[in-house]
Amino acid sequence: MSIKEYFSSLFTGVRSLIKGMEVTGKELVTPKITEQYPENRDTLKISPRFRATLKLKYDEEGRHKCIACGICQMNCPNGTIKIVTKMVDMPDGKKKRKLDKWIYDLGSCTFCMLCVTTCPHDAIEFSNEFEQAVFTREKLVKQLNYLPEKEEEPKPASAPVAAKPAAPAAAKPAAETAKPSDKAPQAAEPKTENKENK
Ligand code: SF4
Ligand code: SF4
């Protein structure tokens, strides 16, 4: 190796080293985007749009909005949902079909969200609670209506509505009301005999 080749390769090596150190130095001062899970479980940020598991929406009084219509079950492409209904006696004495069990099999869900978008009562949603690891598949089958059903309050009796007197039918001109068939047959014009021609 000549002296010229020696210094050329030395220069190439030093240049490569500086370039590598430059990349390393830049990454050292760049803010970190990786999450130190599970150490940072309390401050972990998960995207609100992340689809981890399905859940029923409950209001502040502990009521859900599911009417057990079964549309989500029909629209689920792989049989993940099972809606079990029951008949209950209402305060007004009538019977009503209500939700008994909302069964969801997380293990077979493809997170397509068809059930959420087709629910007519906006009763379900995806939560981003991603810690769903269990040891057996059976534990992935969940009953989403976990809160006890609230009693329905009887509706206030509505005041009887006074019957309105029938409005007298406005007399219409005979020409408007009469059907063509109702019209009296027109008197046949008397035939005039031309006596002069006889
Ligand atoms: S979640 Fe929605 S679509 Fe499914 S049964 Fe309840 S109301 Fe019907
Ligand atoms: S997200 Fe898709 S696969 Fe999962 S329960 Fe809903 S409809 Fe079924």
C-alpha cells in the first residue's frame, strides 16, 4: 500500500466515523416517542381511536341505551355478538322485550366496527383499554351489560284529550260535489216535427 492510498483510506474512515457520530448525536437530543411500558402505565398515552375492546355505553344513572334489537348481531361478519333477550312486565301492565345478556367474544372480533356504526341507538363503542391478555380463550367471552338493570319509572298518565266536535262540512257548490254519474240525465230535446215537409 502506497502512502497516498494509506491516507486516502484513513480519511474515508474518519469521515464515516464523523457521519455516524452526527446521526447518534442527533438522536440523543431528539424527544423520545417510545413508551416505557409497563413502567409508565400511569402516564401511558393510547390513541383515543384505538380499538381495543367493545363496550356498552352507560349514562351517569347506570342505564344503557341498548334496546336488544339485534341489528349489531346481524351485521357482525363473524358471529362475535350474541344478544339474549327477555320479556319483562312494565309498570303500565304491558310486557316488553328487553336486553338480558349482551355477549361479546373478543377473541373472534376483527375490530371492523360494523356493529358500532349500524347500531340505531348509539349504544356501543370501542374503548382503548388494551390490556386484555388472558390465559384461555374462554375468558375473552364477556357479558357487556354488567350493571344491574334499573327499574323503569312509570310514565305520568296523560290527561284525556277532549273529543273535538266534528266540524260541519262546508257546503260545496253542487257543481263541484256532483260526480258526472250523479248528474240527472238531461231531458231529451223534443223532436220537432216538420209539418211543412209532410
Ligand atoms: S347494541 Fe345497538 S344494534 Fe345492538 S342490540 Fe343494542 S340497540 Fe340493537
Ligand atoms: S367490530 Fe366487527 S367483528 Fe367485532 S363485534 Fe363488531 S361487527 Fe363483529
